[in-house]
Amino acid sequence: MADKEATVYIVDLGSSMGDCHNGRTESDLDWSMRYAWDKISATVAASRKTWNIGVIGVRTDETVNPLAEDDGYNNISVLQELGPMNMTAMESLQSKIKPSGTSCGDSVSAIVVAIQMIEKLTKKLKYKRNIILITDGEAPVDPDDDNLNDIADKIKDTQIQLTVLGVDFDDSEFGIKEEDKTAQKATNERLLRQLAGRSGGNFGTIAEAIAELDIPRLKQTRPFKSYDGPLTLGDPQVDPRAMSISVERYFKTHKQAPPPASNVILKTDHASGSQSAQTRDVDRMQGVEPTGGAFASVKNARAYKVNDPDTPGGKKDVEFDCLAKGYQYGSTAVHISESEFNITKIETAKCFTIVGFIHQDKYGPFLNMGSTGLTVAQKLNDAAAMKLSSLIHSLHELESYAVARIVTKDGKEPQLLLLAPYIDVDFECLYDIPLPFAEDVRSYHFPPLDKVITVAGATLTKHRHLPTQDLIETMSEYVDAMDISTFGLDDEGQRTQEYAPVEDVYCPPVHRINQVVRHRVIYADQPVPPIPPILLKYAQPNRNLVEKARSALEDLIEVAEVKQVPPKAKGKRQRDAIKPISGLDVDALLQTPENKRTKIDPNNAVPEFKQMVDNAEDIKTFEEATKQIGHIIRQLITDSLGDVNYDRAIEVMGVLRESLINIEEPGFYNSFIKDLKKRLLSGELGGDRRELWWQVKGAKLGLIDQNMSDVSKVTPEEVAEFYKK
């Protein structure tokens, strides 16, 4: 059964609530209503018809309440009758919450009116009953002690939770004490504290309640049963020795998603007095309340057209019912009729059966998928509890997990679950987690971390890419220095607790969106508030922890020889030129028309190629330099006796590749290397040169991909395919 709640807010609207005190820039009423509006808006967002809210104003200009004819109930008005709250009622209530022009009105009498409202609605039914009083304590309160005792007894008999929140009330635990307090406020504060204490309620300052608004509210959910039936091992209908246990399965964890948004448009007002069709649509649209406001839901309409040469425009409209489903098969659409569509569905029956067992050491946690559930024995079934307990203890003693197939109801898709035993002092269950199917698994092969395998197949355990023993030990010390398991502060200020326990880490997107939506509902014209610090508490490493680990990090940087990588040069004109001590630009002195190089000498290929590229003024010069150095490389290979010239050819290719990357012209190199590969493998460069191609692959002098140059059109997959062929 859904929870039922009845909450009455008593708000002090006296003239003194319109003043600002203790350095605040907003009135006491607006400041106090932060708490009330936040709680009311949370109830509206929950949209529970069993959560009822009422609002009473005390020290109002009018007197509107059921006990108005009795003495002592003047200047008390019921602003919102006790019942479900929606956006319309909330907007109407906002216009009524404003300071009055009077200072008369008894807060204790308002509590009596609230008790009567709650009794009228809840009667003797099971409800959570709450009264929340917000006041500055400046109005006279009836000091009759017998009257206070009677009211306190009535509150306890009705099982009402009374909460008194005062503006600038003294609270030693929270650290608030008002020095220049009036005698009237001090007396009222003492009387209200006594009333809250005698009735078993709460008493505090509104500042503490407002300070706690930023703490996210954790939604308490009821257990949701996802399966109710037998857990089997074998088929009881075939073999009487098969195991069958009556169990119930519930969700243990479930993903919490941020609230979804709805598409709305501004409604257009019509001159006629009748309701527009647009407004009538709102009444039928889920998620948009028909409040007569400025918004209306967006409805989608689709039109389907097919080619028809006989129709004007070459297309004609068709109804949705005339369309057929087509499934993509390559580049072809394959039609399956509705009568044949059943062959795509798996006919399943409700079941929960164990299909095998696996040792805990052979199971990888990376296979966990989805939300966790728990399986317990059927309620009030001692035989099932005994059987399930035997299975749980057997799995625990054998250090094993069970693998089960579950179909929660007939016709639903099957799931594979991993069942893990859990044993506590007074509770036993099987925790389960969904397992992947073959299509869900992606296998990726990575090189080993403890060895290097060369192109020739040799295994190296010492290499510049492998960590040394000194580096491993330094890294271990750094990891230990960043340990947060005992970095949290306890009540005595000692670091003995966990730094970031799970119960204190909140999901920023979920709670931030909820906070912004509530703020927009209450204060439509104000800007969005900043992110609460509690949501960003663990967004950055703790400064003290970083400072503690600084020395270990510096040692790690030194041992690992970490060096800052300079930014990637974007062409020759963005590179910083080296300035000589004399201040003379030697390159400019030498760059005369006669000295501009147009041909590269094969005996001095690398320096002259670099000089030609550095002095190039247009793209044609880059292309000419690439053609000349490419011809030199091919000539080196052709004239090579065996592998004599292979090293030199590899060196020149590396210079060519690096230079074209720096000037952002990878296309020239990619064209060259494709042509070179074709000539090498076909034997055009002086015979069988496949050994040189293996050296090119080992030096990784293949195509320049997008990771190496932003302007390259070659993907890493194409590079891998280029090496394979």
C-alpha cells in the first residue's frame, strides 16, 4: 500500500516577517520560505495523490479558519486546504504568501487549527502526520501551562510530528545566538521549545534547515518483486530428484535517471471565449498539467510518401496501415509479413533454473552487466527457507557461483544470471547479476606489459618500454601515498575513516537537474543557482592528500624520466626560428635567387632536402622536393647489393615522413609509400626486396593516419590493413 502523508505548514505572515535582520538582504519571510517552498515543490514533483499538504497563515489581516468563532483564533487563515498539491495550487499559494499589516495572532492556536485539519482528513487511518511551524516568535503566545500540556498530549495522541523552526532562534549546536533579542521573542521561544519537547517533536533554527537543503534527498523505494516462483535444478516434471525451491526475487540496485524533459510550445490566445483546440489537447497529454498556463504539449505528425509517376509531383501519400516492415540485409530490404513475424519471437515460459556452476576464481568481474537483484525464500515458507539456506551454504563452502536462466514471465526474453551466496547473522540470500551473451562480448588483444616481442619473434624482458624494478617500487610508493581508505576525519579530527564513503557520494547530474527544476518552479524569474558544494565535494582530489603525495610524485617523475612534450608544430611558419647571438639572419643573407636550391644531390640528400623544404614558398616546391627524394630512395634500393643500402633508404624515408608531417602535407608521403610498396613487392626495384618491406613495417614508416596529422584522410584501420596486405 502506498504511503499516506498529511503535512500542514504554519507560516508566520506578521508585519515583522517583512523586515531584514542580522545582515541578510532578503526579508525574514522570503528567507524562511526557502525551506517551505523546497519541501512543497518536492511533494508536487512526486505527484503522489496520497501526499496531502495544507498551509495556514498566522498573523494575517483576515481570519479564515474553522475555529474563527472561538476566542483566541483571530488573525489565522487557512491558505490551502489539506489535500493533494499541484502546480495550479502552488502558483495560487505563492500569491498569498506575503507579509501582512498586523502583529496579532497566536502560533499555538494555529497549531490547534492544524490538528483539527489533520484529524478531519486522516481520521483513524494509517498516515504520517506532520505540523511544521515557521515563525520569528514576535507575536504573543498564550503562556497558560495547562493549555500547553493539553495541546502536547493531543499531538502525541494523534501521532503528529511537530517541528518548530524559528527565525534566529538560539541553537548552541548549530552555533547561533541572537544577542539583541526582544523579551517577547525570548518568552515565545521558551514556550515553543517546551511545547515541542513535551509533544516529542523537533525544535530548531530555520538557518540549520535552510543549510541542509543542498544535501540531496535519497528516494526511499519499496521492494519491487521481479519474480515469484520456483528455483529449479533439473526438471521436476521429468526427474523427481530435481531440486525445486519456492523463491522471490527483488531488485537490489537500479539505475536512477534524471527526470526527463517534455517538449512544449507557447499557447496562442484566441479572441473567442471558447477553449482552443490546442488547450484541449493539453488535457490529454501526459506530463503537461492543464493549468491554463502559457505552455502546451508538442504533438508529432508523420506523413508517408511513395514514388508514383502518375501523381503530380511524382509522389503520393499513403496511410501507415499500408506500410510493410522491411529488414535490412546488406543494401537490400527484406520484407517479412505480420503473419510471419512470429517466427522472430522466442516462445518462452516463466522459469528460474540453474544451468551450471563456476568456481569463484574462474569468474571475471568485468562480465557483470546490469542491475543487481537478490533472491530469498518465499515468505512464510519454512521448507523453502531451509532448502535455499542449504544451497547458499553449499555454494559458500565450495567457493562457487551458480549460473541460472531466468524468464520473469511468459513470452519475455531470457536472461542469464550469476548467483552469488551471501550469509549474515540473521539474513541469507543469493545476489545475482546479469551475464553477457556472446554478442555482448568484445575481445581486444593488447601487448603484454612484462615483455616485448620483436618483429622477428624474440622475447625481451628488458626494454626501454618496460618498467624497471626501481620504477615499479616508486610507483607502488606513490599509490600508497594516495590511499584514501583511512584519510577521512572522525569525530575527534583524526584521519582514521574512509575519505569518500559511498553513502556520501551523490550523483551530480540527477540531483543538479532536480535542484534546478525545483528552483525554476518556485522562482521563475530568478537565475539558476550555483551548484551546491556537496555535489562537487569529491570532484577534485583533496588538497591535503595531494600535498601529502607530492614528494612521492616528484620521485616518480624523476625515476620515470617524465618530460613535457612540446606542442605539435603546425607547419614551418609556426615554428620558432633560432636566433643567432650576433642577431644577423644568416638564412636571409643566403636566400638569394641564385642560391635557391632546385635539385637535390643524391650524395647529400637529407640536408639538401631539408633546405629545399625550409626555403619553399609554395606547394609546388614541396611536391617537387618529395618527387626528387622519392626518386633517390628508389634508386638506392635498386642499386643496393643485397641489403647494403637498406639502412640509408630507411633513414631517408624517416626524414621524408617527419618533414611532410610537420608541414601538414601527409598526402605526398602516402602516395609515395603506396607506390614504393607496389614496386618492392613486384620486384621492380632490382629483384626480390621483400626483406626491406619487413624493415619498413618494423620502423612503422607506413601511411600517415589521422592520429599523426589532423589533415590526413587515412584512418588507423586503413593503416593496419596497409601493413597486412
